[in-house]
Amino acid sequence: MAANLTDVAIKARMFIKWGIIMAIVALILRITWFVGVMVYKKANPPKPPPPTVAFGRLEPIKFPEKSGSAEGLTYKLETPSGGFPTFPDRMNVYVMPGASTSLFSLDESVEKAKALGFDVKPVQLSETIYRFNNNVVPSSLEINILTGVFTSNYNLAFDPTPTLERPPDRELATNRLLSIFKGAQVLPTDINEEKAMHDFLSVEGQNLVSTISLSEAKLIKVNLFRDDVVLDAKNEEGISYPSKTANPKEANVWAILSGGNSIQKTIIASKFFYFPVDYEKFETYPIINAQMAWDELQKGNAFIANRGLKAAGEVVVRNIYLAYFDPASVSQYYQPIVVFEGDNDFVAYVPAVTFEYYGGVEEEGAPAGEAGS
């Protein structure tokens, strides 16, 4: 009997021992399996679905007309990494809704003009453009009642008194302009108030020229740029792409301010060429890589946004990145571009969407929008 109990105890201990060993082996195999699957998936990620390209062929980006702006220039690449940056394989292309007119478009423009200090009956210049002359000061405002874009000008030659007061500093000038635009209900929601750029101006004869300090300035120019585009989690969360205009140093929305207290003498000139973007309506399009964009720059198929101080010769390109082009005219889509920045303030743009998605593009190369045709 005792021998049987001893055999049972031995067998029980063996069973427990092998059970523990098998459990440990199973756990190790399970962990190894999961780690292996994770490593495999990381090394062989599933291919994302192809870009949607549901808008079909896109209209060429509306760069301003140019003629020979790259003449005499050659390019040398000297980025911090020594090579080209890595771009995603696709970018969003956003809808820019077209303007729509209504029976109240003129009335709305009249109210807008009043809020900007032009409380007079307008003069019709064309089917959509009206001019408001000021009865108090020598200034005028022209509004397109269809698109909402407007410009204003003050005749300083006739009345130079706005230049007699010291202009506000950067922060005060920005806040003053924002207050005026908000009061007129024209300030877009995607304007980045913190990215405002400024230019101090002095008066030389009939011209306004840049000066280096507020103490020497008679006026100050405030540029209001569109906010960056931040892609959602389905793409590259946290990566933002700046908005770029045809002139990198000038926004499509800007105003020149004086130190005057009345609204009639505060804004000396302004330009509001803003067209809305519907960030909820977009499709994805494949884009070129940095090497391909560089090749287009070398072939002269880039829009030279700022030739800089270089009259001719070699331009050293220091930075290459993706951005969005903010057009100064009615456009269908808000589109990505490749930006090249170099020494002496050189800046150039190349459309980022692959060439086959632009109408009328030849296989050997793509024009940089209308300006390259």
C-alpha cells in the first residue's frame, strides 16, 4: 500500500512538472508568434489603398504669368541632410468652392463698405465690381460683389496727413487690422493671426519703400496668411504644411496702416484676395518625390516666386519641403506644391501632384501651371 502511494506521489509530481514545462513552452511559443507577426507586419506593412483621385484631372495651378524669370540661373543642392527629403506618396487636394451671387450681394457689399469707413453710394464699374469713394478723405474702395475680393487706396499725394503720426508697432497694427476686418465680418476663419508678417514703410516722393525700423517708418504693412494644413490621422497626423502665395513675402490679404485714429485714415491701402477652402471636401492624389521636383526645377519647369538678390549664376538650395499654394484668383482646388528655398531669398515652386493628373501635360515633363505654358 505504501509503495502504491509513493508511486502515485511520484507520478503526480512528474505530471505537475511536465505540465508546468508545457505551459511555459506554450507561453514562449505564443509570445514568439506574436513577436514574429509584429516584426513581419512592420517589415512588410500592408499596402495602403491607392489615392482616390476622384476629382479626375486637375486644373493647372494658377501661378502668375512670368517670362524668363529663371534665365541665367543654375542650381546646387546643399540641404542639411546633404540629400533630398522623403515625401509621403500622396497629399490631399481640397475643393475651393466657387462664389455665388444673390439678390442681396450688392446690399451685403454696401454694409461691408460701411464697416470699412465708406458710407457712400457706390459707382458700378462692371457687372460685378463697384467703387465706393470716400466723402471725408481722398480714398476709394473697389469690391467684387460676386467673389468678395476688394482693394482700397488712399491718395497720400493729395493728403499726406496720415504719415505725420508714428505708425503702430507690429502687435498693435495686427490687432487693429484684425479688429477692423472682424467688425466688417470679412476676416476668414483660417487666417493665422500669429503668422502675420510686417514691413515698415517710409515715403519717398510718390513711392512707399521699405525701411528697417519703426522709428524711421511712416506706415506699416500687415500681411495675413492662411493657416497651415494639418493632415488627419489617416495620413500623417501632426505634420503641417504651410500656405504659400505667389510672393512669399506678401499675403493675399494685407493692409498698410498709419498712426491715424479714425478708420478713414487708418487703412492707407489694402488687398483682400481671399478665396475659401472647404477642408471637409478633399480627395487624395499621388505626388512626385523631391528628386523629381528637383529635376523640374533644373529643366526650368518651376515658378520662381522670388529670384532674390541673385542676378545670375548659381543658386544654392538649402531647403525643400511640401506646402499648399494659395491662389490670388478663383480656382477649383487648393493644391500641394514643392517649395525650394535658397540663398539670397531665392524661392521656387513646383506642382506636387504627379504630372498625369494635370490636363494637357506632356509625358516628358510638366509645366509649373499656367506660368510655364
